[in-house]
Amino acid sequence: MSRPYRPSSVSRPWGEVVNNQVTGVPKPALSVEDLAALRELLHEQRSFRREQLRQMTAASRTCVDASRGQWSSSRAEVRVRLAASARMVLADVEAALERMAQGRYGVCHLCRRPIACERLMIVPQARYCSRCQQVREAGR
């Protein structure tokens, strides 16, 4: 017996699958309430990171003034890395808010499938779904 014919193109909620490739831009499966809560989380994160950077900058000036420029290199390196990390997260948060404003929020940058609401509630600035994030991290 032969198998029945199955087309190579199948419609899915996240786009269309053609020859095992996802095409089209999916619509995120987030409700209006979810988006409002996520927007609020992103605004809180942005405020927190801005304040964190402000405090780091003020603390750096105070420490340098107090020690007359004789700062230990390891302390300086830690402060530089913390500030760089805070700036990176702030940039990710602002990019997420921009995606939200453009109607592209909640869609994985790699597979174009919706990112799970549960994941976004934990990491609201996420660019990738859990599966694609794991693949990216495994490739490092």
C-alpha cells in the first residue's frame, strides 16, 4: 500500500511550513492584558537599570575621589563589567519596548514562532523562544 499524498505546505498558527521551513511572520499569542503586564515589567526593568547605572557612576566618582585615583585594578574591573552588563540589559529592554511598539514583540528572532508567555513573564526582553535559546547557548 502506498501512503496518501501529503502536501509539502502546511498552515500552522506561527506561519506556514513549506518543505520543513517556517515562512511568514506569525502573530504572537499574547492577550492585550499580557502585553500590558509585559510592557509594565519592561518599564520597571528600564527604570531599575537606569538607576543602577546612575548609582554606579556616582559610586565610581566617590571611590576615585576618596582614594585619590589609587583604585585597585580588580575592583575597577568588577565595576566596569557590572556597568557593561547593566548597559547590555538596558539595551535589550529598550529593544524589546521598540519591538512592542512595532508589533513584533513576542516572536522568536530565529524560528519566528511565538515565544511562550510564561518565558516572557520571566525574561520580558527575550528575543528567542526557549528552544532556540538552548540551541544558541549550546553553540557557544
